[in-house]
Amino acid sequence: MPSHKLLPPKFAAIVEAEKEITRFLSDPCGRLALSYHESAHAIQFRRFGVETKYSGPVVSHDCPTDKFTACYGAVQVRDADYLRLAAEPEKLARVLVAGEIAEIVLIGKTDEGTADSDLSDFLIFAKGRPSELLLVWKRTREAYLRELSADLNQQREIVHLAALFEEEIFGTDRSVRETSNTPAEIAAA
Ligand SMILES: [Zn+2]
């Protein structure tokens, strides 16, 4: 974000967004859902030959609206790759429905509104009339729900990638946490 935004009176908005991130990160269920969600997006992007990386957690600033939002962690791709996929709505839909569907299949539920931004992205970037695009979205969502429910290997792939995502984004390194700072070690130090 531009450095001038760090100056008052914007400061309160940033602090609020940072608090929101802290609240979110202290909730293991939310973190897990997000990890599955973003990893599922990543796997689909990669299947279409799109390179991905992870970012977050960050507070980001939207210049047109001058709003600060908290992003807990997300998969990112190059704009050019995204637009290339958007030229083929079926492909972009598949990538974008995958997050919510992974939560439904792997956790058994999803929080309301989880897929809202995915759907609005789809309607903004995919080429086509809104009514047709909504149909593509609905069809793709149903097909991927059936596919992932029946595909244990793909479920495993998401879980595996989600663990890497959690480690990268939230710094959750279980191997370290489990072997250090036990009471005995602290006492011996
Ligand atoms: Zn998503």
C-alpha cells in the first residue's frame, strides 16, 4: 500500500483490518477452511498451466474506493494468465468454484458468502452475457462437486497442498512446534 496511507487519519482503518487478521488467524477452523479453499484454486490454476504463488496475510488498500481490506491469505497469479483463462469461461469457472467445493467436500460445510468474491470475479472477468455466465457457473459447480466427491486422490492433493499453504502463510511449522518449547526443555534451558 502507498506509504502516505500509513499517516493519520487513515491509521484507524489499518489497525482495524490488522485486528481482523489477528482474530481470523487465531481461529484454527477458519484457517483450515481457507487453506483448503486456496489450495483447491491453486491446483486448478496449475492444471491449466498457470503458475501460482501465495500471499498474505496483508492489509490491502483499494485506491478507487479508498478502502482497506484484510486479506488473510490467497493464491495469486499473473494478470495476463488470469485474463487468458477468462477468455474461456468454463476454465475460469472451474478454477473459481474449486475453493468453495473443496470446503464442502473436505470439511462438510462452508461459511455463507465464501464463494461470493469468486463468483463476482467470474462475472467481472469472464467473457459472455451474465445470464449465460451464471449458467456456466452453476453447471461447473455441480460437475466439480460430483468430481471431487468421488476423487480421493484429488482430495489428498488439496489436503497436502493446504498444509504447505498454512505453513507458508501462517508460519505453522508443526515439526518445530511439536519438538521444542516443551515444559521439560524450558526447565532445562
Ligand atoms: Zn476463492
